[in-house]
Amino acid sequence: MSARKRLGVLLSGRGSNFVAIAEAISSGTLQGAEIAVVISNKADALGITAARERHLSAQVIEARERKRSEHDKEIIACLREHRVDLVCLAGYMRLLSPEFVRAFPQRILNIHPSLLPAFPGLDAQQQALEYGVKVSGCTVHFVDEQLDHGVIVLQKTVPVLEEDTVDTLSARILEQEHIAYAEAIARVLSGKYEVVGRRYLPR
Ligand code: GAR
């Protein structure tokens, strides 16, 4: 049997996407993967507490006014030390340096709470509400050197209702995020795809 692929999860806050990935692994929904390390740039991130509760390697690597590339160098070293095959950004609210992206080519995934290319950046759910779209959702994509821009692995949609607030819409999207991330990780780890231009094509 082949060895399980090792995931490195980066987060900054609540960590519900991390927990969803961890649960998909323990329930067997996401097979052939294990979480090698969870890294937070914030010491008080709830996600890091959740990682410790699960007895996973949980590291806090704060930016401490260092240059982005210096901070990222430390994270890259930690990911390498843990022999990470795939990096999963799960609410990691910091841009990655080009050096980071190049260190893990096509091996960094991000989840974003909108149907990209609509509403990149911060407060995607609020942007969607204010714009008046009738459908929104989430996107799992490879990370490239531009913000919320890389090749899209999968998207899930949700309706935007007349009575929605940012909170109700965010909750509806989050439910789909938790399903989408594990699914996208499984697809990528299977290796059964090719990327043609911007298109992710299953084989
Ligand atoms: C999620 O909604 C994720 O899509 C979003 O932050 C939230 C993190 O929640 N990420 C971004 O907006 C990245 N641009 P979580 O900490 O509970 O997983």
C-alpha cells in the first residue's frame, strides 16, 4: 500500500475548514491523506487549539514585523521538515510571497468564499451581497502569485436569499466549503488530472 500523502494546513483563525479536513480523514471520506502539521501566523487562533486537541503537530509562526519573505522562509522550512506533499490554506489571511509559491509549485490549495473570479480578497460574502448576485458559493483553487487567482479545482454554489445578511450567507457558504475542501484535496492527491491553460481537467 502506498504511503499516505502528508498535508500541511495553514490558518489564521477559527479553523473550521481545518477541522472539516481532519474529520474527513478520520471518517474515511478523505482517504490516503494525513495532516503532518498545522501552522498558524496567530498565536490565539482557535484553529491551533483545535489542532492541539487532536494531538497534531501545531506550530505558531508569527510574522513579528519581519519581511513577508523572511516569515515565509520559516514556514517553508517547517513544511519541509514535516515532509509535506500538499499545502492547504484554510483561512490563512496572509498573502504568500512568490518564493513560497515557487517552493510548492501546483502544490498549494486555497479555499475562498465566493465563486472566483468574482469577489476576490477580503469580505467576499459582503461583496457578493452588496453586488446583488443571486448565486454565490466557494472555490478551491491552486495558489499562484496573484491573489485568489490560480487554477480552479472545484466550486460549489449556494443561493443568495432576499433576507440574507452577511452572517446567514457566510454560514450557507461555509457548509459547502467544508464539503468542497476535502473533495478537492482528494481529487488533487489522486493525481488524475491535468492542467491545460487555466483549466483543471480530470482524467
Ligand atoms: C473561510 O470562509 C474561508 O473561505 C475564508 O476564511 C474563512 C476561514 O474560516 N478565506 C478567505 O477569505 C481567504 N481569502 P475557518 O477559519 O473557519 O476555516
